[in-house]
Amino acid sequence: MAVKQFKAESKRLLDLMINSIYTHHEIFLRELISNASDAIDKLYYKALSDGDTGLNRDDFSIQLALDKQNRTLTITDNGCGMTKEELENNLGTIAKSGSFNFKKDNEQKEDIEIIGQFGVGFYSAFMVSQHVTVISKAFGSDEAYRWDSEGTEGYTVEPCERDGHGSTIILQIKPNTEENNFDEYLEAYTIQRIVKKYSDYIRYPIKMDVEKSRLKEGSKDEYESYTENETLNSMVPIWRKNKNEITDEQYNEFYKEKFMDFTDPARVIHSSTEGTATYNALMFIPAKAPYNFYTRDYEKGLQLFSNGVMIMEKCADLLPDYFSFVRGLVDSQDLSLNISREMLQHDRQLKIIAGRLKKKIKSELESMLSNEREKYEEFFKNFGLQLKYGIYQDYGMHKDVLQDLLMFYSSSEKKLVTLKEYISRMKEEQKYIYYACGETISRIDQLPQTEALKDKGYEILYLTDGVDEFAIRMLMKYDDKEFRSVSADDLGLETEEEKQEAAKKVEENKDMLNFMKDALDGKVKQVVLSQKLKTHPVCLSTDGAISIEMEKVLNSMPSEEKVTAERVLEINADHPIFQKLCELYQTNQDVLKQYASLLYTQALLIEGVTIEDPLSFSNQVCELMTK
Ligand code: ADP
């Protein structure tokens, strides 16, 4: 008989399976049962749509059988079965191509992760078997075929006999090794446990002959053993069960298998509602952002079921964009099985459900924030950006939902804080919620503009994400307190007296300041005496709607039009440089011009703005040094 070769990728995967670098062997059963269940699904839907197959739902089952003497575990289904070609095509080539494409892109990723993440389907059988046989007869066909393989060497296919349609998978279990106890897969209780753990909600009965004992009829103390063909799974989908019937482990396993993640979720949200909308929802907040989360490839949505039957893989209308990281499913009896995508969009029931889910997710996040702070901070590091985009989206209409979920780094607390917490710490006379923008926390911390505020003991929020300032501007206020950037011209720090004093000083130096402004030739809107500097000589502030940070963000986007913030150069009148400037104004205005340009360039550097002409800056500095 001709031995056929596996396709190259299949061979690699088989190699991995046979050498069992993945220690979580027991999942092979989950994979084979799920294939059996899919095969029954296919036939069952055919029965539903054709109507004349003579099949009933109750006719379907998956049968497991153990034979300790011959070391076999057999999984039999009466699903659609496979033709000869299907046996060769489906089992000779790796079907879950996703896992191998992934591997090519990420060669450095551990094989283990790939297996954990995607599941590996049929080939996982080789983790525990030295020989695998598949006997299959396709529905409606008279011919059955037998597929045999011992792994990478290849496989054979030959005709055989089988009663009725479906597939039988016979696993010849490997002998024990020092590291691995394969014998356990020949024990009924192990199989029972694994089925309960991974396949409990499979919708068809998974049956196995189980040895039991009972009192002999008519006897009080004599027992006899008997065999019962027991159903091992409850067949109730996990989301339809009561919360208290489900362990954390079951939730986690369900999540990981269904949503192809290999980390337990950060939070499980399980809710059932009756009334205007009747549904069960089981949602998860992942512990880590998927690798494509912040790209266009990421598709949001929840699986949608109508009475236990899946009608849509990803229903986007169930989740607002700002909660797009949530994964899960909704099962509702109010939705018709045949509803189309277009109709769904306008479905009133679906809108009500989506509204409820949004509230539920929000309240779960709030409770995580107040009860599991560290976990929430971790969550925020992963998905906070999405919440901030949410504030900015749709003209700020989601502000109320999101503002209490935001966190920013605080200058005084040295960690992430909420706006509510900030407000609670505000000093009595403090007018505004202050924030400062920059690339990193340490860079912001050094900004000269923060000096006076820190001096007064005011807390400052440090914003490091591009979207931050846009979100803050969209919020405008929190709890009636306005936000104010440290780069704004007026920080509201001076008393009336101080203001008058300052105005006087500006008046006295008006001519020089104007001279400097003119020297800068349109680069700044104004040169002023600063109220916020303590020890530093200069800084930049902005006048108008666009800040320097916003300018950076907007100009980094692909658009023809560049924007410019209206810059104001602030000079510290208490700094020795100021005296020098006054002096030069009287004695040498040419040098003052140079100084103005140097100070402006310094202020730009402090802000982290790329300077236009570094060469001329360097030359100017050298010229001064050699004077
Ligand atoms: P996947 O299930 O992800 O497609 P598998 O490697 O587990 O990948 O299976 C490959 C293919 O073999 C399946 O898609 C299916 O067409 C077929 N198959 C596997 N098991 C069975 C079965 N018990 N009955 C019918 N077809 C099956």
C-alpha cells in the first residue's frame, strides 16, 4: 500500500506534537471532541435546511470508548463523515493554517505559545498516540475509508467497512515515559474530568461506558458491578449556567479556548437579564491587548447567538468603540435565527441589549477601579488609550460614560490617579486642574513651566500620549473645575496685587520686549515677562487653541496642511539674564537680536521641538564662547 507524505507544514506541526514540547497534553481530547461536534453540526444544519434527511437532533452523539488491554481510546461521532478525498485533504494538510502563518511572522515566538494560543486540531492526537486511525464514511455515501498514520513518516488510506455515516478516531496511546504518564488517558475518571473541564457545553451528548456498582437485587450487602453508557457533559452552554455553578478555572478555560488567548482574562463579566430584553451575556476583559489591537486589522464585536445557535461571529453593533477590547458573546431568544446583518443594525432589541451591556461593562470597570486598584492600573496601561480616544470621539458625547475611568500620572503621587482623586486633593485656593504634556514623565517633570506650580504644592497631571491633550480639551472641565495647561499664558497664580506689579514691570520694559519680538521675525506672537518661572531663564507658552504638543501630534499625521501653535516667549525677570538683556537694549541691539534668537531656540529645545536651523544655533553659541 502506498504511503503518502504529509505536506511540509503539517510535518513540522506533527514533529512538534510527537516530540511533545507542549506539556498540556490533555487538550487533544478537547480538539477531537470539538471536531466531532463540528461534524455533527454540519450534518444537523443540512438536516435542518434540506428537511428530508430523516435525521433528528436526538440521534446525534459522540461516543468515547476505552480499551486498557489494547491501549486504545476511541472517539466516534455520527456526523457528516469524510470521503476518501476529504480524508486526504483534511488530514494530510494542516487546516488551521492561521497557526502556521503566525509562526512564520514571529519566528522568535515559542512553539508552546502557538499551540496554547490557537489549538492545533486533529494533530494534537499525536501528543499522546503512537498510531492514529480514522475510519470514516461520508453522509450519503456507501464507501468507508480508513486513514492510518504513525506520524511524520506519512499516512495510508484504504477502503474499509463502517456501519453508518460518521467518523471513528482510534488512538493507540503511547507507553509511559519518565516524564509523562500516558496511562492516565486510559482511565475513565481522567477522561470524565477532561470532558467536564473543556467540553462540558458541547451541545451533543458525549457518552462513555462507565463501570458502576449497585446493590444486588434482593440483597442488603451484596454488590454487583454493571456498565452504564453515561453522558459526561451537561450540554448546557456555560453562559446559560448559574454563576455559582461555574469555577474561575472553567471561565478561564472557556475564554482561552474560544477567543484564542493564552492568558487568563483580567475580568469575567457574566450577566443575565429578563424583561424588555432577555439575554445571557458572557464577556471578558483580556489581560493584555492583542498584538493588533491598536491597528486597523483589529475587529471589535461580540459573538451573537439566538437561543444557543450562533448567528454572527462578530457583531460590532453590540460594543461601542471605546469598549472594543471586550470579548465575549451574547445569547438572546429575542433575535430571529435568520436575521440579516443589515436588519440587525436597525434591530430595536439589539440596541437595547447593546445599551445594557455598555452600562454593565462600565460598572464592572468602576468596581475594578475601586476594589482592585493594581489590576485596574494594569488594565489601563493596556486599554486606557482606547478610553481616551473615546472621550475625543463623536464630539465628546461619551464624556460622561468615560471620564471617571480615566487615569493620568500625577506629579505629586508619582503614579496614575483619577480625576476624582485629583479634585479631592486640590488646595483651597487652587483654581484649575493643571496638566503638562511631553514625551516622557521625566521630561515633563523638568519643564520650567511646572516650577511655580510645584512651588505652591499644586498637583500636575503629566500627559504623555498624543491623544491626551485632545481628550482633556474635549472634557474642558471636571466637576466644574477647568483644565489648564502649564503652558497656557495665565496659570491663575497671582493675586491682584502681584498682577498689577507685573503689569507695571511689563510696561517699563515694553519697548525692549517688543524689540525682541520683532527680532524673532514672526516666530513668536509675543515676548512677555513670565509669572511661572522661578530659576529657569526662559520657556514657551502658547496663545490660542493649539498647544505645542498638539502641534506635534497634528503635524505627525499624514496631511498636507501643517498647523502652528501661536508661541509666546516667556522671560524670567528675576534671572540674571534679564539684566543683561536690559543692558544690551541700551548698549548693543545687534547682540540683543542674537540673544533673542538664542533664548527662543533654547525654549524650543526644552519643549522637545526640533529646531529649524541647528547649524546656525551652534555657530551662534560658538561665536559667544569665543568672544
Ligand atoms: P480544524 O478543525 O480547525 O479545521 P483539524 O486539523 O482539527 O482542523 O481538522 C481538519 C479538518 O478535518 C476539519 O476541518 C474537518 O473538515 C475534518 N475533520 C476532522 N475531524 C473530523 C470528524 N470527526 N468528522 C468529519 N470531519 C472531520
